[in-house]
Amino acid sequence: MDSRAIRILCVEDDKDSCEMLTVLLSLANDDYAVTAVHDAAKAMELISAGPFDLYVLDMWLPDIDGLQLTRWIRETGSSKPIVFFTAVAKDADRENALNAGATAFLVKPNDLDQLTPTVERLLGQSGMSASQFK
């Protein structure tokens, strides 16, 4: 992996959804280095080894939920963007995710067309624009 790459971690328990997210983001920008895992334990292991520039999380994971993972990421001191991309569509879930430290909340599959623009916008706001590598 290019050390200049923008590192994105996708945490999604559904393997097909995980593959789709990986392909979608990888095709959106050559500078995105997307790592995908299927549970929070593996995500925490990878994050402990080195931070990512952006996180895409599902709400429901096999070990802990996305809210707990979000709180844990924030407790590590990370202020990097966290995007929930989940089938959970209740306003209370959106509010809980944002209160836990999420930056954005998108509902799958309805907001699929908003995922890449949201990622690009949040990376730009955090100073991680792919144009810096050109």
C-alpha cells in the first residue's frame, strides 16, 4: 500500500455488502486504500496498530454494535470521520450514532449514491484531499 494513500476502514458483517463497499470506494478514487473487516474485534486490532483516515461502520456487528465501536474509536483520541452506512433507519438510531461520535449517518441501500460524495466531503473537511497527492 502506498504510504500516501488515504486509509479507509469498512466494518460490515455482511460479506456481500462489505465487498460492495470496498469496490465502490476503491473505484471512486485511486488514492483510497480500503481495508474491510467483518467484526469490531478485528477493527479494534487494526486501529490499535495504526489509525485510519476515515471509518465506515455498520450499526449491527456480531460482537459489539457500531455505537460501542464508535465510542471506542473516539476514546483512542481519533477525531477522524466516522460514517455509519446501515440498514437501521430510525431517527433515534441516527441521533444515537451522532451522539456517540459519528460524523455522518447514511441508510442502505437508499443512500448508496451519497456514500462516495459524503466520504469525499468529510475527507476534504479533515484535510485529507486526494488532490494533495497529485
